[in-house]
Amino acid sequence: MTAAYHAPMTGTSVIVNVDDNETARSKRTRILREAGFVVYDAGSGEDTLAKVAAHQPDLVLLDVHLPAIRGIEVCRWLKSSPANAPVLVLQISPPATSAPEAITAFNSGADSYLVEPVDPAVLIATVRGLLRLRAAERELADANAALREVNLQFERLNKELQRSNDDLQQFAFVASHDLREPLRTVRTFVQVIQTTLQDRFTDEERKCFSYVINAADRMDRLIDDVLSYSQVGHNHRDKHAAMDLGYAVYSATESLKESILESKAELVISPLPRIKGDASQLGNVFQNLISNAINYRSKDRPVKIEIHAVEVADGGSWMVSVRDNGIGIEERYHEQIFKPFKRLHGQSIPGTGIGLALCRRVIEMHEGRIWLESTPGAGSEFFFTLPAARIESA
Ligand code: ADP
């Protein structure tokens, strides 16, 4: 919804001028018309109500001492009807009116109050001031209504997003379970055939069988990775807590112990901060980045992986980096490799192409950013930001 714009009420505003004294009323009507207002006269309470109903004025200039019915009563009637509530009432009373009566005027709903004799310039300034105030009130009310609408839409979208996220997660969970079932059957029977017929295989058949087993293993890894990817959802934010980032690195290196030993990778880990996050998901991020550093190593030199963290100038977050001395990545791929299934090196190096997509999803769920710098042939450095652990959450 867009906010309706009310032009500031100036010359075109409509006024009902109420006074039982015809001379005084005509004089005021002339002053108001000269100031550019559209003015209708009323000489009694009933006449006032009829004119208000007919002309929907912006303001009623009301003499409080009307015959038969007091101006204050007219004011009450006007303000008690929801249709007339936005109509401004400026009361004018004789000089003898005492202070308590002025208070009664305000209590009956008058928006302002002038005492006879009223200077024409003061009258015009008061009327314009009241109209400006009302225009500002309306604009504020419109802005508030628009804001409420935007908030409602935002809430609706958020709920839809949450629902579709949950659906996706549920779908990935069920699909991966159902995919694993036939895969398990294939593997079991391939193994049975392999053990019983192995001796009779020709070299060609043995090679074919190893392709089948490799494909089944790869399918298994893909299912695992798609499942992990789908599980990094919004509903995991409540698991974010103050934690030592060093612990996430430790759990990653524990899981990668064998490949670290086998590749003789040297790991240089600087002191790491306490941050706010999900320990298990951040462990996955380090596991992916470290295993990539090992997988995409250079044949010319021993693997060296360095992990550092520096506090970002605002003090509210940390920038973490994982640097390797591997084969590097051309700049044109720096964005693409964060997309699911995007791989640059074919099946010569095994992988599913999900690792960096998962890293980006995890870091974004931590309200951070992930990117890289790289020199092909010399190595890559992946950077990401994470929120610092605040004192109260530490
Ligand atoms: P995977 O390693 O399973 O293929 P990733 O999403 O982790 O999937 O990485 C996507 C691609 O980005 C990899 O296939 C590889 O080509 C490239 N890549 C990732 N990390 C590195 C790295 N440290 N050095 C060189 N290339 C990398």
C-alpha cells in the first residue's frame, strides 16, 4: 500500500463560520475569504451540524454562546461522531469567559481557543497553524499505516520463506533417505558379485566394477552433502552461542587427521577469537576449506595452510582467513565456485562441488561474508567474517 498524500491544507481549506451575531460573523467570513478559504456561515447549533454534514469542512470556527444550544455542546456533538472527528474546532468566546470555561472548551474537544476581540491576523495565523498541524498529523498517520502494511508484508514474506525453507529441508531429508535405500541395494549386490566372481573377472570387467563402486561412493557423498547443505537453515540461528573459533578448527583437523598426515600438510594456526556462532557448522566450514587446500595442492611444494583472524575496525566482528599455497583459482571463477555443484577440476580430484556453497550458506547465516583472493599457480586465501562474542553472551 502506498501512503495517500494529503496536500498541506492552505487556501483551499473549507471552514464553517458559526456565530449568532450576524455582523460579527460576516466580518470574520470576509477576513477568512480574503485569506483564501472557502467559508460557509452558520447562525445556530442546528445550522452548524447541517453545514458540517453538507460541506465536510476542515475547520469549524465556533462562537460558544449560540442561542438555544451552547457552542460547547455543538463541539461535543461534532467530536463524538467518528465521521466528524477529523474536523478541527476553533472556539471563540467573549472576553468575560473565565479560565475554567476555557478548560471546559478543551475538554469538550475543541482544538484551540481564542478570546474576543480577535485580531484578524491572529485569527488567520491560528487557523493556518491548526490546519498545518492537522496536515502533519495526517501525513504521520499515513506514514504509520504504510509502515504497518510494510511490516505485515515483511512478516508474511518471512513466514513464507520459513515455510519454504522447512519444506525444502524436509524434502531433502526424505529424498536423501529414499535415494540411499536403492543405493544400498546396488552396493550390497555389487559386493556380493565382486566377492563371488572376482577370480573369474577379466581385467576389463574388474575396471568396470571399480567404476560402479566409485560411482556408488560418489552418489553417497553427494547425498550427504546435499543433506548438509539443506540443513543450514534459518531455524539454526537459535543455536548460535559464544564459542572459541579454535575449537571449530580443532574439530575440523581431527576429522581430516588422515589426509593431513598423508599429505604431510603443515598447518600454522594463529590465536583465534571467541565468536558467536554454531560450532558444528563452523567446524564444517574449516573442514571444507582445509580439505580443499589439501585436495587442490601444488605438486611442486609441500602443503602449507595458514589460519589467521583479525578484528574488524568496528569491533563487532572478526575477519578470518585460510591461506594455502596450492594451485590457485583464476579470478573469473571467484564467484562461481560458491555456487552448488560448480567444480573446476573434473573428477581427477574427487569432490561434489557443494563444499564452498555450504561454506557461503553457513557464513551468511552468521550474517557474515565469504570471498577469496588467489594467484593461479601460487595459492588461494579464503576470507570470511563472523560476529564477535559480546561480553554478555561470552
Ligand atoms: P569440491 O571441492 O567438492 O569440488 P567445493 O565447492 O569445495 O567443491 O569447491 C568448488 C571448486 O572450487 C573445486 O572443485 C575446485 O575446482 C575449486 N577450489 C576450491 N577450493 C580450492 C582451493 N583451495 N584451491 C584451488 N581450487 C579450489
